[in-house]
Amino acid sequence: MSSPFGNLLGFTIVNALHLAFIAVLALVCNRLLRRATGRLVQPAAGSPARGAQAREQQTRTLANGIYSAGSAVVWVIAVLTTLPEFGISPLPAAAVLSAAVLGLGLGARNVVRDVVGGLQIALEDQYAAGDTIQAGENSGRVEQVTLRRTVLRDGRGAIISMANGELRTVSNLSRDWSQGFVDITVNAETPLEKALQGVEAAAAELRGDASWSQALVDGPRVLGVQAYEHFAPTLRLQVRTVPMRQEEVCRELRRRIQMEFERQGIARTSGR
């Protein structure tokens, strides 16, 4: 039976060349892996927006994580490939390694599920730090996104940590634009056309206000009569704003409608 020492004495230039080739091939694979994962990064391209910078940081963390895991796999395969050059069979080591990976996989199912969920969030650009999202009963501003967890700060200021693998339906409330509705119920004895003219006047005043127009994307628009309650019409207005400004704009619109109704002597009952 040959000993490891005897195998070492039998080491030849051919074996050395094989080892060098394996090392070079591993380095090339790592270089290609670095380039491939680098394409996952979504650069902010000089944009000062926090959302763009957060997405760049998020995708860069993802790329680094994938590269680290892939690089470890490459070097493990390279080491196993070099064992025959020393007269050592790689099969026992490969069997032990496979059993260890299988055991870790079975014991860490939730971790794997969370990581897969984190990869989907980053690759599909579902949301990033700084966005406001609704996930089930939880809603708030995204403070941090990792491969395993999403951390929110809700309206109370509480920090909520959620496993990415448990997030099934997520609503992103801060992309492109936000939308709000204002319902105004007027007295049944008020002429409908007069009430419609009043809300339209208030909406036009808001649209023409330079201090508010920058928050508007579309509207406010008078949609018409939304419902009748005890013969009292409820009028609905729609407004689209820049992300997360809809509540603020709706409050200002209600204030202006109330002031316009007072100027025109239009009686209200109740409304939202």
C-alpha cells in the first residue's frame, strides 16, 4: 500500500502542470463569475435619488453574496480535482461534503426559502430601502433589505422585521405616483349643479396653486356623483400625486372645498 509520503515523492512535473492548470482554470472561473454577478448591480448613474442609491446598494450586496457562494463552490471543486494528483481518491471527500451540504439544506429550509425570496425581491426590483410598502397587515417605510429579511418602520415608529420567504403579496406604495379620493356629501336640498361647480372651483384653485402643483401628477378631477344616502348626493374627486403625498393633498383639497362651500352658501351633511 502506498503512503501519502510515497505519493509525494512520486510527484512529477506533469502533476505540477495539472495543478497549475486547475488553479488557472479556477481563477478564470472566478473572474467570469465576478463579471456575471457585477451585471446584477443596478448603478445609480449619478442620480441623487435615495431610491436609486438604495437599489444600487441592495443589488451590490446581492451580487457580492452570490459571488462569495459561487467562488467557494469553484475552489471546493478545484481542491477535489487536485486530490488525484497526490494519489488520493476524491470520492470519500466528495461523499462527506455532499452529505454535509444535504444535512445543512434539510436543517436550514427556512433560511434557503428566505434567501430565495430575497433574490427575487432584488432581481425583480420589487422594492428597496426608502420605499413604502404594504405586506399583509404590516405597512411602513422600508429601512433595510437583506437576503433574508425586510425591515419596516411603521406609522407608530415601530421596527418590524419580516422573513422574505413569508412575503407572498407586497404592495409598493411609493413607485411612480400615488392616488387618493375625496368624497363630499352635500345637503339633499342643494342643487346638484351648484355643488358640482363648487367642488370644481376648489379643485381648479388647488391645481393653479404653485405651492401645490409640484405635488400633483393628475387632477384633482371631479368624477361626479358617487352615491346617494337618504337622497343626499356624495360627490367624488380623484387626485394623483407624487409618491406618498396623496393624504396631504387630499386634506388640503377638503379644506378648500369647505371654504368654497362657505363662500357659496352650499350646505353639507357629512363626508370624508
